[in-house]
Amino acid sequence: MERLQTLTEKLKQNHFDSALVTSKANVYYLSGHYTDPHERLVAVYIGQDGEPLFILPEMEKEDAIASGWKGDFLTYKDQDNPWSLFREYLKKRHKSPETIAIEKEDFSVSRFEQLQHIMPEAQIIDATEMLASLRVIKDKKEYTILKQAAELADFGVKTGVKAIQEGATEMEILATLEYELKKQGVREMSFSTMVLSGKKTASPHGTPGQKKVEPGDLVLFDLGVVFDGYCSDITRTVAYKQINPEQEKIYQTVLAAQEKAINAAVIGNAAGKMDQVAREHIASQGYGEYFTHRIGHGIGVDVHEYPSLTSENELTLKEGMSFTLEPGIYVPGVGGVRIEDEVFLTKKGPERLTTYPKTLQIIE
């Protein structure tokens, strides 16, 4: 309930009467119940003057109790209209909120219209950033879970590298590593696994396919798992059989840039410093135009969460932050390299949660 109390304080500080939290990540963060509701409404409602309310399908109530939810419930069956039931709940409280905070990026137009219908007098306010800020600093329990998720990501890369052989397709390698992760108890990946080879590695968000791995190819792995509700994320690039001088220069440039970014991950620094030092190094080696994305992003319940680590980000780094650092160089017609680690910020400095080796590997 501590997280709900923190949210209540945030509401008071921002002069919001209430919040209706609907995103999968924030519902889990606040309730402890991990669920994918599909089209059904699952939400945590909280006001400054009342008990938190968990709105969810009746069939999930026992699971929510088992997950530790101690507040009130508003449950419904598939034939019910949860918005009508919510309206009745608010009437019984005698006082409807004047303002209600929602997550604009998660809230559909249809749900916005439903909310307006049952709360015609309320001002609906976006609280995406306020809610995101709740999850920026991780506690000891979250650190432990993130570390376990990262270890499974390391295992995934290790398995994928072992599966590389001449003639194997990207999808065959991908299937092997995901199968082995399933055997380790992983139910879902934190995003669509990426295995790219050859010139396809020049696409930062390429799509794995039936391309076969050939001697001289770079092979890029980008993957992560969901473990106990928290995500991991790692990228490694290896060479198969042989590597040419330009590929090796690109690799060493990216590796050095990432190390510079990690060294800049210091409590008190601006978050943008990490992107700046990596970008400056890559530019100094003549590849500035080929580093086409930010250095990284926050990670936790969501694989991509606040903050976004761009050069312009002036957010002060603090103990307990968790984020990725993932510089890359992508040269069309040649190939690309990305090296990504998940970093947890401690009093002693940045701790890499993902530890699979980064020294250039040429797979025989």
C-alpha cells in the first residue's frame, strides 16, 4: 500500500482529486496483480479522500487477492457495463471528483468518451509524467528482480550465440534461444526478439527472417524477458567466421562509446551526459551520422519507460535508477553494431546488470 500512499501524496501536490490508472504496467505496479486485460477494463482508482478501488473482471478477483491487493473491489461480468457500475460507485460516495487524472498515452478515445459520460462535470487531466515518475527510483526488491531478469537475458544471448552455424536462418536461431528460455521458466519476452545478420544489421529495428548466416556476417541479438513483472533488455553483436577491418572498427568504436556512457552514469550528472559522451566519440571516428537513436531508456515494469535518455535530458541521475545504454552504428550496405547493457545506479557507481561478455567475438 506504500505505493498507493505515494500516489495519493502526488495527487495532493498536483491538486488532483483522483486518478484512474489503466496501463498494464502501472496497474501492476500499484496493485501487485499482473494481468493482460485485452479489451476489458482493468483499472486502479484512487482519490484523496477514500480507499483505493480495483476495477476488474469478476473472474480475476481471486487472483488479485492472491497477489496482495488489500483495497476495495469493483468487479463485473462480461455482460455488465463496468463504466455504469463505476458511475454507481461514485454516486454512493456522494462526492464526484472535480478533476480526474488519466494516462493520456494509454487511454483510448472510446474510454475517454465513457469517462466523460459518467463524469460530465469533471476535468480530465493527463498525468502520464506524474505516474511515470513514481517508478523512476527502484527499491531493493525491484533491484533483485531486475537482476534476475537480466541474468535470463544473458542466458538468451549465450544460447543464441551457440546456435550460430553456417546455413542456420535468423528465425531458427531465434526459435532456439526462445525455446531454451521457455525451459528456464520464461513465459514471455519483454519485446519481439531480434536476430539479424549480414547487411540487415544496419537496420536498428530490423525484422528477423529466413536469411541464412554466412561467413563474414555480423550477427546482432537484441532481446529481453519478463520476470516477475519486470523487464530486461540486452544487445550483443558478434562476427561469424571472419571480420573485415571496417566491421571491426565499427565494433570497437561502439564498445568504447558505450564504456564512456557507462562511466558518465554518475549520481548528480545530467542524464543527457551519457548520450553526449557516446555521441561525441562516435562522431570523432567518422560515424556520427550513423548513430541514429538515443543512448537508451529507463527500464522496469515496462521495457521502455521514463526517462528517455537523449542528449537534451537534464534530469539529475539518482541512486536507484535503472536504464539501458545502447549506442550503435548502422552503415547501409555494410552492416551495423549495437552493444546494450542494463545499468543500475548505486552509491558506488553504475552496476551492469547484464554481464554477457562484450569483447569482440568471432564465432567459428
